[in-house]
Amino acid sequence: MSILIDENSTFIIQGITGREAVTMTRELLNYGSKVVGGVTPGRKGRDVHGVPVEDTVRAFTERMEVTGAIVAVPPAFAADAVMEAIEGGIKLIVIVTERIPRKQVAEFIEYAGQEGARIIGPNCLGLISPGKSKMGGIGGAADATQRAFKPGSIGVMSRSGGMTVEISNALSEAGLGISTAASIGGDAIIGSNYAELMPLFEADPETKGIAIYSEPGGPSEAMLAEYMTASKSRLPVVAFMAGRFMDAMPGMRFGHAGTIVEGRADTTAEKIARMEAAGISVAERIEDIPAILKQRIG
Amino acid sequence: MRFYEHEAKQVLQKHGVPLPKRSVATTPEEAETAAAEIGGPVVLKSQVLSGGRMKAGGVKFADTPAEAKDAAAAILEIEISGQKPMGVLVEERRAIAQEYYAAVTWDARAKKPVIIFSDMGGIDIEEVAEQHPDHLSRTNFSNLRPFSDYIAKVAVSKTGVTGNHLGPLTRIVTALARVFVQYDLTLAEINPLARLEDGTFIALDSHMDMEEEARTSQRALLRELGIPDEDTRLARPPTPFEVAGAQVDAADTRGVAGRVVEFDGNMGLVIGAGGGSLTLFDAVRAAGGKPANYCEIGGNPSVAKAAALTKLVLSKPGVEKIAVMMNVVSNTRADIMARGIIKGCIEAGRDPGETIAIFRIPGSWEDEGFKILRKYGVDFVDRSVSMHEAAARAVAKMGA
């Protein structure tokens, strides 16, 4: 099985006529994702690689079942696009766009919560359930995606899009494979963090273990540690911690917008200690993750 | 971006928060005049974009204009966290009965703003949170509904404040919350917020940070405060090398090739992207390497952009070789990267085969990339060599 998306999921792409979105559409179709429509205001009646384009989200949701929306519009219009998707009744929204102001992100996350919609991102590569479907630019071209993401038993979550692929590739090469991989986004405020996705993996019988990529800044790792302690999760979790050099450089911004050491709780040393206390294994190198998972799954 | 104390106070004043009489001086003479105009005892505070001013000697008291002149002369000479002060804030000194703490910031757990209020201000607020949790309140408010005053009242009241102190504190915290929302701030703090011996309330110090992404939409406020576009307000001012890195990134909208930060080492890094750069920088250090720079490249940059970043890194004195490494890429093309980096080496007058210690960019178009790299005799690896192994291999090639 998998979480969030499978072979039956249908998607629309908001901002489908943008250059990067056109490439993404082709890659998604080649991989086998069911892209049923695209939205770009004023482009109604056109098509992108055979996918029909409409002016509004409602033009699709009124006449067909749409599982999810991929938002790939420029930052200035992204919040509006997300609001339109939520209002159109879409329950899974992957936001690829980077550099959306935090206030707008917080606004649409709160609105999504009220309407029962789940947000992944912003500033992410999206989701993939290998062999079934992918939603977003994750993995790139279809053949490259197939190579890095083999179907299997590990759930992957990562604040870095690129490292979602790197870790998944290591798990695929080691024969473990992936149930679903989620690039959750690198911003300070994101729609779904590790602890919020854990119950979904918990409920998926195919998922036997979890690998996460983590970095300095923000409460995501602490929240995962609290979840693991409180839930008595059946799933072994292995975390890779990047950005250890940043501990000595408070106030400097490296990497993602959410990656900044502002207090003691933001350092990698503090995060590693918290996660280990909650039974999460912390790997020194990416290539150590598969072996630790194999040993812990038993 | 961070505001100076005097700027934060200007924002508070616009929104009706009571403040001490004050004036910014950039010379000892100006401080003397300011103190004379204020009349009576004053406090002089270094205007730097960092905390710890008191400890560093950046805050002094003066009873007369002549003393204020001497104090300002001393403060203007003191660097705090590597920063020269932009001036000295000269402020009337008032008799304080009690100090409070008030702040509004983002709560990434709740994904909402949070008001933090305490009736134990003036000291380290994290210490209050740990040792006197009953004296500190946290109150989230909605992103969607307009801010209502009762939320500030609840925040203040939770710490036990009542009677005729509740009204004025509620009004100040309400103003702080509205300022936070209106100006896209990530922190709006008043500490200490003082009750004076005459019973009035006043903001004695304030710290505000604004969302970097909001600089365009908040241009009107920045103009009003006299902050020019080129004033970056980083924790430390960027070096010329880092400024050049930002220019490389800005010159071409395709992809990212920037976020350059300078270090002392001999090994140039062309690495990407966000998480990959953090991982690879750690990997180089773990292998005993000495990075000359941090950078981020990704998002499918053009040949020209990759070449420009390569040239920049090679221009730094002491850089012997560069390591070109990324995680398994999704949308960045390995062949374009290979072409750009080789072009950058050649334009810098360096032999690519000698200069590139390792090339590890697995993923799209890698076979085309390998062909180019082979032609120039560059040592490259595919995904079977991990990021840490690639970094170690590059470090091993550095000068003995």
C-alpha cells in the first residue's frame, strides 16, 4: 500500500502553462500519474501534453472527482491559488512554489484545516508512491524516478526535496524500497510535518519503517520525538541530521528558510539528543540508514 | 531582516505605544545636544543589530549633557558582535516600578502567531519560561479572523495581572499584535515594558524582525524608516566575495547559484541544493577538509550561471581545487552542470582535470554529463559513491 496517493489518484496542476510546470506535466504523465486537468487564468481551451486547461479549479471539480491539486504558480499568486483549490473542495494540495510569505502560508493552512484539506509544502518536490503515482517534480524524468524510487516498505519524509531523492535512492539500492516518500518542504511553517504524517504511515500495513532527513531550526524534530514517545509507534524511525556545522553559527541562514539557529532548541546537537531519547536512531551518513533500518525492522 | 531599536520604536509610536523621549545621535556632540534637549538623566544605547549590548558596554547612563557626550564617544567606539554601531539612542531615564515582557512571534507548532507575555520582564525570557512558568503566558491567535483586543487581555490576564494595570497593558499588547500582522514581522518584542513610578506604562526597549520575503510588499514602511534596498541587515555584513555570489545568482533567473558564504579553507565548494549543501558541507568537514566557501546551486541553473559561480569560487585566494557535488537530482541536469563548471574552470585559466577534485551529480542527463567530463579528464563518480564517500575522496586529493 502507500499513503496519500495511489494508482487511482487524479490531479490537476494550477499554473500548468509555466515553463517548469509544462516539463513536470510531461514527466508525471510518463510516470503514469493521472493528470486530468490544468488551470491557468485566460488559457481555457488549450492543452498541455494533451491535458485540458481551464480558467478555474471549479471547472474541473464540478464535473469530475479530483483527488489533489499541485500548485506551481509564482509566489505572488500562490496563496490565491491554494485558497481556490480548498474552496473547490480539493482535499490534498501539494505546493511546489518557493518564497511564499509566511503570513500567507499560515492563512491557507488554517483555512485548509477548517475545510478538512491536507497541505504538503510549500517549497517541496511533492509525493511519490513508487510504481503507482507521483505528485510534483519529485525524481524528475520518469526513468530517473523509477531508478531512484523502487516500491517497498519504507516511508520517507524530508524537509529537503533533493535529500528525499538521495535517501530514497539509497533505500532502493539496498533493496528496501519505498512505500511513499514525502518531500514536506523547507519553510518555517509547512502544511504537514513529520508528526502529522506519522499516523498515516502507522495505518499503512506495507510500511515497516521510516527514514527522515532533518536539519537545524524549527520544532519538527521535537514534535516527532514527542509523537514517538506518546504513541508507542510500531515503526522504527531513522533520522539523518544535516547542518551540524551550523550549531556554532547562530543567526546565520543557510539552506532553507526554516533552517536558522535562533535558540538552543534549534541546534542539531539538541535535536539529536531529543530524538535519541525518544528511540529514534540517528545516522551519521546517508549510506548508514538502510542497515540501521534493516536491523531495527528485524 | 532586523530593525534597529530606534526604528522599532518609531513603528510602535505610529501605533500609539507610549515611549520615552528620545533622539538618535551619530556623534558625541549630537548626543550632548540631545541630552540637553531631553533634560535630566539619560540612558545612551548603542544601535547595533544584535543583543548583548549591556554586557558589551553598549549601554551607559549619564546625568548631564557633558557626561552624555563622553558616554556616546565611548559607545560609538565599541564593536558588538563584529558590528560598529550606526549611532547612539539618547533616551530620557525614568524611575521604574515593575518590568514586563511582551512579544508576538510565529509558533511553528500551532502554525499561528503567538503572544508571549510575562510580568517578569527585563531578564532572559527563556529563563523565566523554565523557572517561573506561571509568570509566562502563551496565547495563539487566528490567521484568518481580524485581531480582537480580548486576545491581548487574555494573554496579560493569564499571568495574574488585574485591576488598573490590565487596561493599559492590554492596549500595548494589542498594538504589538497589530504591528506584527500589518508589517509581516517574524518577531515584535517589547522588553522591558515598564510600569513607571507615576503609574504609566512605557516601552523601554524593542526588537523587531521582518520577513525577508516581505521587503517588496513592505517598501512603504522601509521608505518611511529610511532603509535603502541595498541595506541587507544580515547577522554580519556580507564580504565582497559574498556580494559577488549574490550578483551571480541575480544575473540570471534560471535556477539558484548563490547563498555564498566565505570560510578560511583551501577547498572550493560548488554544491547543492538546500539540504544537499548542508549535508555535503558537513561531509567535507567530517573527512578533515577545509571548505573555502558554502554555496547552493540547483533548480536547473544555466551553463552561464554554473560557470559564473565556478569562476567566483576559483577567484578566492588560496582555493587549490573545487569539489562539485550534489544529491541525486530531479530537475537539475548533470550535463548542463558539467558544461558550466568546465567552462568556468577554463575561463579562470585552470585545467578542469586538475582543478575539479571530484564531480558527483547523479540523476537526469548523467550519461551526457559523463561524456563531457571524460573528455576533459575530470574525476567523476555516479550514485554508487555516496555523498560522504565523494567528499572524502575529494579531501584526500588536497595538497599535503
